[in-house]
Amino acid sequence: MSSPNPETVAVSIVVPVRNEADNVAPLIAEIAAALDGRWVYEIIYVNDGSTDATADNLAAAMKQRSQLRQISHAVSSGQSAAIRSGVRAARGAIVATLDGDGQNNPAFLPDLIAAVERGGDRVGLAAGQRVGRKDTGFKKIQSRIANGVRAAILRDGTRDTGCGLKAFRREVFLAMPYFDGLHRFLPALVRREGYEIVHVDVADRPRRSGVSNYGFFDRLWIGIMDLAGVWWLIRRKKPTPVATEVTS
């Protein structure tokens, strides 16, 4: 397959990974199967300081798939930083994300992308919400508590912000203030910018291989600090003035 013309790329798929060597090839194949023939797309893997064979497996996959790109972090900088690097490198006006461990099923990507397209200028985010969670009991409880506290304080209308399956307009994402942990608060921040959110139920599935490298509120204290910061940002938001250039 020939490499897509950068000017014609409509959708960019961003996948943050750290030490996911065994999950690279099968997930890329699933992404391609979900999108082939529907959009001109690219797949951007952001290798967040992996110390296993992730980089080598991505390099091998790039020889087979011209639409695959790899962005590399010299050291691990976290999931939010990896997503941001991918979005900044993206050529598509619409960006979709999913986790690199195989728990997010790429079959739901078309639903998310189409929801953003149908929404036009009013929809800034299509957020996946997991059903049939496959995590451990402890992690389910952890996420339930974190999501409940977040929803009560931010009132973002989203029951599951930990799902990696999301689609949004690139310009909307880049207009938001960046901080470590941004990806956990996208619904609240997108609403802050005046956009609507569409929710799409997605089926969860077990991790294929390896162990979790990124977790939801893994460090409770930092999660609380992030929550307080986003609450402050929402309260400090003022209407954007209508600005016009006077030429005469």
C-alpha cells in the first residue's frame, strides 16, 4: 500500500505505548481492518521510552504498512505526554486514540470517528464508555471511586473517562491547557471550551499480553491535585470575545 498523501489524511489514530512489544502487530492489524476503505488515515504509535522490543516491532511493522508512523520519547514521560506528542504530529483533522495493550477494540473506532463527523462544529469529543469491564476487581473499584468523585465535582456528564477509546477534533485538543493527566479530564475540558460530547458504549476485553504500564489515578494524591486544578480551570473560564479585524 502506498503511503497516504499528508494533505489528504482525514483521520489520525494515536496509540501511546510503553513496553507493549507483543501487542504491537496484532493491534495494528485490527486498526487497519477497522478503517481500510472508510477514511484516508494514518496510525501514529508514540513509543514512550520502551525498554523492550516495542521499537523494533514497530520498525518491522512500518516496512509492511506505509500509513504507520512511530514517534519516540527518549525517556518515559507518561500517557498524557505521549498522547499530546501524537496529536501534535497528526495530519488528520480528526484524531482518535486507543490504548496499546489490546483491551480497547479498534472495531469501535469508526463509530467514534463518525460521531465527531456528524456532530459538525458543535461536537468536540466522542468518548468511549466501557461495558463488561475485564480489569481486576480492585482496579474496577478504584476506577468506580475515581469516576464517582470526578463526576460529582466536575459534572462532566461522563461515567467513564478512563477509557482510551476517544475521537476528537485536533484543533480542539491543542487549544486546551496541557498538564500531566490531561487525558483523564478530556470531557470536562472539552465542555469548558463550549463543545458537546457524544458517548459511545464500547465492549472491554482482556489485555493480550504483558502488564499495565498506565493506570487510572494510580497515584491518588496526584489524581486529587489534578482534579482540583481542573475544577479551578473550569471556574476561571470566561466567555471568548468575538474578535473581528478592522481593515478600513
